[in-house]
Amino acid sequence: MEIKIQSIHFDTTEKLETFIEKKISKLEKSYEDIQKVEVQLKVVKPATALNKETSITVYVPGQRFFVEKTCDTFEEGVDLVVDAMKVQLTKHKEKNRNR
């Protein structure tokens, strides 16, 4: 599984990248066939609360899944998008199993 992390309007820290990779790797437990994961971290310009957008795109054979959340911290955002993605992947897996 290839993980690509893109940060917009700021530079990610090594600690944040490690945290993201650890969380993303847990998605493989929900769905084994993940080819590529793109994580996009974006600071929405005005320095207000809830100014950190986290989005994740997961590519599986023949399908693409996308989740986006806005939170106070990127760690919180990553937790939320990974949880939401697990739900999507599990639903997709169940649907394919019933065919």
C-alpha cells in the first residue's frame, strides 16, 4: 500500500507523518486490497478554530473512496477520516461479498 501525504500552506512534522502512517496502515485490517492512499492536510487561512482540513482518498481496484473533515488539530482530523473510511471500506467489502 502506497501512502502519499500532502500538506498545503504548511510543512508537516515527522511526528505528524508517523502518526498518519500508523493510522492509515490500520485501514488494511478493514480492507486488504488497498492500492494507494492520499492524505491531504490543509490549513484554511484565517487563523480561527476549526481551521484544519483533513481529507483522505483511498484507491481500491475499480473504486475510489473519499472522506473530508475539518477539526482543531490534524491528529483529530486524521482519527475522524480514518474512522469514516473504515465504515466505507467495510460497507464496500460486505456489498462485494454478497454478490
